[in-house]
Amino acid sequence: YSGYRLGAKTTVVVPETTPAFIRDRLESYKAKVIVHGKQWSEANGLAEKIALEEDAFFAHPFEGEDTWTGHATIVHEMCAQLRDAGETVPPSFICTCVGGGGLLLGIAQGLREVGWT
């Protein structure tokens, strides 16, 4: 989506287990989708290789401060929506999935930034 919005050439490498609807969605945003490997680590290895060979930016899906900062905006959006609704008390909990940990780290960062810790 970001590449589409920025008008940047975007290549996404996904494993064979990635559902067709996800690949279709990526392609709808003009991304070149390469299916490689049976598991994520194989696809990620190819993505890193392509980025190195093409001297391109590599956006890791869950590692790195820039990624976490992007995920932190979820909490900022929640905070703004609750404030707009007149709510002054933070939520009792936020439930999120945990895979690589990047989303969780971003949520934690966002909680600190809005003062909900």
C-alpha cells in the first residue's frame, strides 16, 4: 500500500502458503508479487537478496524501529477516536496477534506515547 501511495516500484516476496486473496490484494496496489519457498524465512531470504542486488530499500515486516513506529500509529488512532467520542478513560486492554513481535512492539510504543502505560 505504501509503495502504491508513494508511486514507488514495489516488489513483495511471499511464501507459497500465502493465500491467493492476499497476493491479489498486493497486486491490486501495483506490487510485483513473487511467490517463493514453503515458509516465511525462504521468502524473506529472497527478498533480502533482491534488495541487495537492486540496491533497493528493504522494509522488514516486523523488525526495526521504523516498522514499530508505524504500528504505534494504531494506538494514536484509537486514542483520537476515543477522545472524539468523549471517552476520557483509556481502554482496559488491547488485544493483538503476535507473530514476529513487531506489531506488539509498536502497540507498546504507542501506549507509551499516548500515556496509557
